[in-house]
Amino acid sequence: MVKTIHNTMSDRGPTNKPYVKLFEEWRKSLLPKALENWETLNEECQQSIIDIHDFYCGLHLLTNFADYSNKSLKKFEEISTAERIGMKTLSQFSNWGTRSESAAQRLIRSCCNLLQIHGCETAGRPQQFNAYLFENGLKNYLVPFRGNRFNILFQNARAVYGHLTHIQDFIEMYGTGNNLLLSVNADIESKIALAGVRALGLVDVHINRPLWKLLDCNDVSITDMSQYYQKLHDSISNLVQDSSPMFDENYQMFENYPPEKDLFGFFALHAVEENNEELDVLTTQALELILASILSVIKRQLVDHLTGGKHSDPNEDLMLISQSVPKTNQSNESNFGQLDRIKRFKPNATTAHIEGMVLYVNNKTSDWLDTQCNEADIMQKLKYYKCVLSFEGNNVFYKFSSEGKAFSVEMLKNNLIKIIQKYSSNIHIGVEIDLDVPRKEEHLRPLTERNELLKSEKDNLKNVRVVKKQSAVLSKNGLHNSNKTRKRKLENEKEETSAVKHVKKHKRSHDVKINTNMTFISNYKDFKVNQWIAVAGLSDWYIGQVEDILSEETATVNFMERSNTNTCTFKWCSPPAVETTFIKTVIHFDFDNEIGPNDSSLRSWKLEKKCLQSITTKYRNYCSSSN
């Protein structure tokens, strides 16, 4: 078994690469014992047996596309206008939402909460919206976020833009009777937010869906994906400079994988409105910034498959060894997702029961059973339903009252038509109070200024330097060495960023207060990269690691959040909370020997109780001196 393992497939978690390295070393130590005549093999043959080829899930790339696209849209909104947009213009929503979420993503999520069947149970209106669509011969194409992960943001962006006029008409007819309706109504009137939604939809049509088709195709192996990844890299590099080809319905990135024109919202995304040129300009700018961020992800995470990478030009041996490697781990994630759900809802379920349920879903047994039933069998089963009284021809009579009265569906429809015709003048559509308030017009920056800011931002994203992380080292007692070689980040490389003035404050440290009369550091040179520090805020103190020394007064710090269950335990933030911090606010530093990993994933760390008490004391002294 040890000999036959040549490949690994995993997601892009921070512990995967160290695991592969350790597994390869362990396997190397066992091979001389497992294979006869090992010493007689030449070095080249031995090395070919020792080598482990590590591959990564292609669908996790789409997940990272979504994360970075959201960040780019947030930057795009800041570049487009200095004012608040969408629901943020309303006073009751000024402090709602998260600072990291763009207005486009907020609009997509809010629409799903409002109009999707698995959305908000209190403020959602999915049944009313579905009835409105049914009346117009349409169906609801919004997909729940719960249970969907890889491409859900882009897919729902396409659906929201396709339903744009339907949503506007529905809200106009139904009113804004709760805050969720009011927020969607405000966001959907913002051209900046709509431009972001449209840009995400175009990415779904021309990039994500063709790429997903490639990953699902059985005729394309994981080594064959290198040529497609290179094509993806080259195409997006050109589109960053000019994204106009993506507005063409016939634009095709991969050969033999044309865009699916029968997708809902496809023609709405590509429609050019003569009276709305401003939306087209905003969409182009948002799209180019999104593509620039996607390109930076591709450069970092597909480095093995791009020109010069270890999988970029696979030889026959590698193609033969890796032909059984799946291109994604979607099936494994689905199985574990089902297992987690079953264990949560049925904690006492046996292993055999869980296995049976998972197999029932994976094998699509229910669909197969449906194909085995004829109409007579279905009618026979319906006779046992309590609500069914009798069958007369094609009419099914149901019991609708305790008095035993029976009506067919056709009879009910005819009665409803008569009621509407007789009392139509007294029927009032819309039962909720309209809470809408006047909103300010969006004031965009001048086009030339926006273009300059966008060019600067794209240049920052373009200059991505791939930095290899140090490999993890295990000591004899099984513990990781110093935190100086921690593997916390999700990516294996570090992104260079410029323009420190644009670094955003995190919610845990935005309240940091400068006290120029008191500091615990005698010289800023005492600061070191990767050093642990504790920083004082207005309401609490926070710990983190120094990322970079910016000046004699400031440094960037990667902060942790405290566990809710244990005061001595801290966790890395997701997404990472890297912020600019004033050195004057540091109250304790250089406690590397008093903090260590609390689990094997290195996501949770434990601080010594004595050090915790010392930092707390210093923080109290800091606060008292500030007052």
C-alpha cells in the first residue's frame, strides 16, 4: 500500500503542504523495508518511487475567486464615489452589515434572503414572489446559499440581474413593509451595486461555468488541466486591460466550451441599453478590477500548472501515474457535509443508517424509483392520502372542511374567478405599510479620476510576487517549532500591497487609542517581524504578530480573536485581520515562549495564564494613565 501511493488530492488548507512533506518523508523511510532489492535500484528509479505528486481541488479556486471579487468590488465602490450607496444612505441602516462586504454582494444575499424559499423566515417573501412569477409564466432561479459553496455568489449574481425587472415590479406592487424589503429596494436602485452584480454574472457565464464543465468532464485528466489553466491565465491577462470582449454573447474562452446561451439572465447581462450608458461604463470598470484580482489568485494558486510549474509540462510517467486523480474533491466534501448534517439532526444514528442515507442520496435512488412507477401506481397511492375523497375522471376531490364538503381544483378556480369579478373594486393588493423614504442621488467621481484610481489598483494587483512559505518542522515530541514558521494563512504565498494609507481597519482594532505620554517600548527597533505583541484598544486588548515595520510610529499586525469559551485561547481571524497599528499602543511584546499552538491545525493558540494576567495588568495601567 505504501508503494502504490503516488498522488494526493486536497483543498487549499494551510496544513496540506506540510502534511504532504511529512508523509513523503515517512513513506521514504518505509520504502526500503517494503520493497525487496531496494539497494539494487539506481538513484533515479528510487527517486521516482519516492516522489509524491500533490494536486489541489479545482473548485476551491472558484471559492477564492468569490472572496477576492468581493474585495475588489468593495474597492471599486470606494473609487466610484466618496459617499455611501444603496441601503447605507438610509439612516436606519447606517450601522448595518459588515465593513468587508461590498454593496453588490449585499444585494445578492439580501435578494436571496427575501425571495428564496430557504431565506429569511420572518421577513422573507418567497411565496408571494413565486406567485408573481407564476402569474407571468416564469420561475424563480435564485439558489439558496446554504448547502452551496463553490460558485454560489456568481450564479446568484446572474439570477438577480436576470430577475432585476421582476424584483423591481414586485417591490413596487407589494410595498416595502419591512426592513429587508426596504434594504433590497434601496440597493437595487444603486447603479454602482448593479454594475458589480452584472460583472459577477458575466464572470459566471464566460469563466466559471466553462471552467466547471472542464472539471466535470471525464475526458479531461488533471494533468490536461494545465493547458486550460494557462489559457485561463493568458485570457484574463488580456481582459484586465480591455474587458469589452466579455460583453459579446459569442465570446468563448476555452475551445469546445462555448457560453451557455440558454442560461437564465444570459441575454440580460449582454444587453446594451442606449439610455443607460453609465451602467455599461461602471460594469466595465468593475469587471476589469474583478478580473485583476482573479488573475492574482491564479498566479498564486495555479503556479504549479502555469509555465515553469512542476505540472505545466507533464511527462508520460506523470500522466500515467495521475490518470486516476480526481480534479476536485467535491464528492468528499458532499459526503462529509451530509455526515455532519445527519450527526447534528440524528445524534444517535448508527453507522449503517448514516451510510444508507448517504448512498441513497449519492445513487439518486429516489429518482430511479420515480422512473419505475406508472400512472396507475401513483393514483393507487394517492387513494390512501387522507385529504383525497374520490376520483371522478380527471377530477380529484379534496376535503376542505370539517363538514365534509368536497371540491375539485377546477371548482375552486371557477369560484375564485367569480369572487374577483364581483368584488374586484373592493380588493386591495398589498397589505403592508410602505416604509420607503427619499434617498439621495448617487454622486460619482469624474470618469477620468475613476480611471486613474482603477489603473493604480489594477497595477497593485498585477504586481504579485510569489513567495514560498517555509516548510513546517516537527520536533521529537510532536510539537511544532517556534511560531516564527507558522502556517496560518490559507494561501501559500504572500501578496505585496502598496499604498499603506488604504489599509482598512478591522473591527477589533479600529478603536485603538494613541497615548503619547505612555509606552512600553523604549525603542521602535525592539520591534521584529513575526514577533508577538499585545495592543491596547478602547474596550479591550488584542494580541497578534508583526507583519511588517512601516515606520518609527506604525507597523502592520495580524491580529487574533479571543475564544468565547476560554480566555487563554485565541484564534486566527477569517479573513485575516492585518491592520496598521501605532507602536505607541503596544503594551506588551516579545512573549514568543509563552504562547503556542493549541491544536494540530495551528488555527487555535493558547497563551500562558501568567502572561495573560501580566497583559491585563498593563492594559489597566494604560487605561488609567490615559484617563
